[in-house]
Amino acid sequence: MGGGILTMGIPYTPLEGLYILLAASSLLVLVIILSFYKKLGIGKEFTYAIVKGGGQLVLIALFLTFLFQTNLWIFLIWILLLTMIIVGGHTSAKRATHMPHAFQITTPSILAGATTALIVLALSRAMPLQPQYIIPLAGMAFGNSMSICSLSLDRLIREIKLNRTGIESMLSLGIPSKQAMEEYNRLSIRAALIPTIDRLKTLGVIFIPGAMAGLLIAGTDPLVAAEYQIIVYLMIVGGGIITAMTVAFLARKKIFTEYDQLAEWLYKE
Amino acid sequence: MLPTFLRKTVILVPQESVMFPGTVKDNISLALRIHNINNDNKISESLTDTGLPKTFLNKKAQQLSGGEKKRVSLARALALSPTILLLDEPTTGIDPKNLHTVEQRIIRFTKQRNLTALWVTHDVSQAKRVSDRIANLKQGQITTITTPNKFQWGEAY
């Protein structure tokens, strides 16, 4: 794959892009100086975040350049996907304060939602099996599943902690844990999907989403770009629902003991 | 033994009476439905035993007073026809003028239904009023078991 394709739609080379990036950074420098001057207390963290995030993007860009040009991509892509799953699972697990081995819930949940979405995309031919399609779409699928996983797990734990006495009352009447947590599962799934559904409702009105923006910049027909964005959103919603449902299903083993009692970690504040 | 089966037979009525969403009828019938127990007779019997009128069935459970919630909580447990009832401070939140009535109701239905009740209380005079035997608990250990007549005030902690 030639370098020409990489710059398609954007009328400059990577080196020219670096100058433009430096010029565009002048606004950022101004903001950082202003934040130090105004003592907003965000200058240091902001600078760190920019350097870290920017560095990560440059590294992934270098890796992608190599990946797009090598025949080994079919092996390397698995390493990349595995990294996405592990990092996503561990990041999301941090939301579940006090829950032991939360990654045992988050990792399979993210995997279930994202891979189902990617398989559907591949089977429907919306995602040609080439690295330049697989990587960005996998990034969106795993990233979105991770957010939904974090949101649903966080909400589920909060609901269970808030309603401990109610759940104990149900359990004391011999109601199985599955039924006792049904209502809270519903709430957590719904809560986790609210941002996605809201974004879906405002698509193209408040903002032009990532995939469509990227395609427009790359010179794609706006109608095709819109169609593709809808496909991406269907994938995000479908995968997200599967992730949230898997979280609800797997979390029961961590929330309740084998004797259908609330687990001890739920009583820690 | 499966915990769900055990809890149908030995039922804990917690100190805090949390009402499930819906009506009083929904609250009492929830566990019955899950255990596949025929509903209607059980509901009316348990309601009568706890002294709640049938008009209460359609009231929103979460809008009841503390004392009423306590009775619904008892009715929920009774509807399952347990053999042992674990009562954690069952008269907390009940109006002092109704205290004696509630105590008498609990004693009456335990006798009528021939069920054992383990009644936890910090009120020694209540313990002497309602029990056949009193176990004194200190730091999680039973120190004495005696009859109300033989129970000494100094034994209570």
C-alpha cells in the first residue's frame, strides 16, 4: 500500500503536517500560559495529557504505517486486538471499587459485545477484511464496549449498595438472587446506554461523529459517509447492549455468594 | 439444602421494613409467585393475622407508615407458611400505643400457626412479656437460656 493513499483527502505530506501541527499548537500554548497565569491548576495535568495522548497517537500511527505495509499484518493484528481487550478489561475493572477480580467480568463482557459487532460487520461486508478497516472499527467497537461496560458495572454496583436492605429482604423470603437483582440489572443496562442513545438521536445535528468526519476529510461522498456512520452506530448500539447484558449476567457471581447472600465486599465503603 | 428452600421455611423479618415497588398485594404475592404457591388464601390469611384490613391490598406499599410497613413485612413472611420466624426488633417504629396490640398479634399467630419465633429485642421487659424462653446474648455468644420468670434483670447486657 503506497504512501499516497495515506495522505488521500488531506493535501499535505506527513512532514508538512508536522509544521501545520506546530502552528496549530500555538493556540494550545496560549491556553496553557493562560491557565498558569489564571492559576486554574490544570496547566500541568493538561500538558501531561497532551504529551501523553499525542505520543500515543504518533506511536500507533508509526505502528499502523508498518502494519499497512507488511504481509505480517494478519498476525500482528491479533496482538493489537488482544491488547485492546486486555487494556479495556483492566481499565473498566477499575470502576468496580472493592469487587475482587472485576476484570473477570469486564474482559469477557467487552470481548462479547465488541467481537459480535465486528463479526456482524465482517459478515455484512461493511468491514472489508483489511487492516485499514479492521483496526479503526475494532478500536471503535472495543472503546465503546469498554465505556458501556464501565458505566453499567458502576451503576449496577451503586444500585446494589444503595438497595442492600431491599435485596436482603427479598433473599430472606427465599427469592433467588437472579430475581432479586433483576430490577437493578435493567437500570444498569438502561443507564449505560443513555449516552449512546442520546448521541444517536443528535447525530449530525449537534456534531458530525468520528467515522463520518474522517470519511468526509478523506473525500468520501457525504451520503456514503452518512451510511457508513449509521452502520458504525448500529454496531456500537448492538455491541453495547450485548456488553451491558453480559456484565449483568456475569456480575451476579461476584455480587452474591454461593449461598445466595450478598458478598462481603459490598459492605465496604 | 438449597438456600432458597431453607429461606422459605426459616424466614428472617429484618428490622428495617423495605417495601418492594407496587401495592401491598404485590409485596405479599411476590415470593408466593416465585415459589409457585397458590396465592389468594395465603394473602388474606396473612393479612388478617397481622391485623391489616383487606382495603390495604391496593395501597402503594412504599407510601405506608413505618408501623404499617412492619405489618406488611410480617405478612409477606407469614404468607409463605414458614416453620421458624426470625424477628429482628419487630416492634421498632411502631407507635407506643399500638405496641401491646402488635406484640399480642405476633404471639397469637405464632401459636395458631404452631411456628417457632426467634425474637431479637433490646427491651428486657418486652422479652419477658412475649417469650417462653429468653437467651441472653453477649458479644455474639449465648450466655444464659432461661424462662421469663427466672430471668434476672442483671443478666441483660
